Amino acid sequence: MSTPAVPPVPAVPSVPAVPSVLFVCVHNAGRSQMAAAFLTHLGGDRVQVRSAGSAPAGAVNPAVVEALREVGIDISAEIPKILTVEAVQSSDVVITMGCGDACPFFPGKTYLDWKLDDPAGQGVDAVRPIRDRIEQRVRALLTDLGIRAAA
């Protein structure tokens, strides 16, 4: 007698047709900006994307801007934004990247924590591997959300 197959449990349960994702890191100048840019680029209008920081920097890291430019994504006009309770409340998925307890918790939201090196103070050569890991994670997130990534 064989054991029936157990279906996999989705990483992001019951999201709406157009889910909203919030990426949070301390300065909103590197990791969260890259993740938001990739999700916007690959998810298009099939996902709402936000990013914020618990202590936003004055500008996006220039090495991050350059590393994304190399893969055809322009974030030169982006500015770091402050994390607000409203941004968390209006998001279905909240992904933190090193801000820890600074992110408010609301029941019913999906919270993920992506452990990634901080590109602050790094040159573009050090940012590229971080960029590539973020792209891989964003592609996996899209799959978990049931959204096909743009080519």
C-alpha cells in the first residue's frame, strides 16, 4: 500500500490576484531598492511593489544604481523612503533585509527575512553578487506568488 503524495505547501499562502510586496532594509538605499526594482521589472503590473527603510539614507547607493543599470534596470530616479505602518498594513508580503524588529507586525501578513550582505560602502564589483542573489530570490518569490516572470 503506497502513501498518498502530500502536495507542497506554498511559501506565500492565499495572496490576492494582484499581491502587494514591501521590501524593507535599514537605509532603503541598496538591498530593498534592488529587490523592488527586480520585482517591478519581472512582475510588471501583476504585482504592487513598495520599498522602505527604518532609517532611510539620503540617496540610493551609486554602486547599486550602476549594478542594476548593467542588467537594464534604471533606478537613478529612486529615493529612499521611510518605513510607515501604513505601508506594512497595505502589503500582503513583507520582506525584511536586516532591519529586524523595526518592522511592525500585523496578523495575516506573510513575513519573510532575506539574509543578504549589505552593499553599503561597497563598490560595484562587490554589489554584483548581491544583485544576482536578489534577482534569484525575486524570481522564486514570483513563482511562489503564482506570477510568471517577464522575459
